[in-house]
Amino acid sequence: MDVNMPRVLVFEDNLLLAGTLEDVLARLGCRVVASAASVDRAMASVRDTPCDFAVVDLDLQGCMAWPVLDSLSSRGIAYIVTTCARPADIPPEYVDSLTVSKPYDMQQLSRAVDAVRLHEHI
């Protein structure tokens, strides 16, 4: 395992999609260090698991992941938001977040990972 690979947190409540996302991130040269399907577990992962960036589904088991995004931001951790929500449904403070609309494909995710890696100089 390359220790220089970016460490990624994955927060997704659809287990099939989470597994696929982890596989795609590995193909993109990232190492998933933790995953969670709920806001509470995501918050614990943000607190306890060192990472370079996170991929966050906006709706985790019916709860919006705003506290997770706030926690990542307060720690200076970049994130990619994945969502089916329309931009108009996202509060103004999160509108400028790097967002990938679901359903997404590997190219969309790859561009988002490249953008976050470039921004963070990972």
C-alpha cells in the first residue's frame, strides 16, 4: 500500500453504492480509511480518523449531512458532496461545495477527485 495515496472518508448509506465508490476511489489512486452510513458515525469518523478528503452523500439515512460538512470544514478537510438534490435545495453556505450529482459516473467522480486533490495539493 502506497502511504502517499490520499486518505479518504466515504459517507454513503447505500451499501452497494458505497462499495462501488470505494472500488472506484481505489482505482483513482485513493485509500479509503473509513466509511459510514449515518450522520453520527460520519461525525465520529471525522473526529477520529485522519484523512485528506471525504466523499459525503448529502442524505444519510434520511438525515441531512450538514453537521458532517461543517465538521470537515472546521478541520480544514476538503470534501466532495454527492447528491440527488437540486442545487436550489442546497442551503447557500454549501452551494459552492464541490458537488457530484447522482447518478454519477466514473468520469464525473474522477474530475471531482482531481479537483479536490489539486486544491489540497495532496
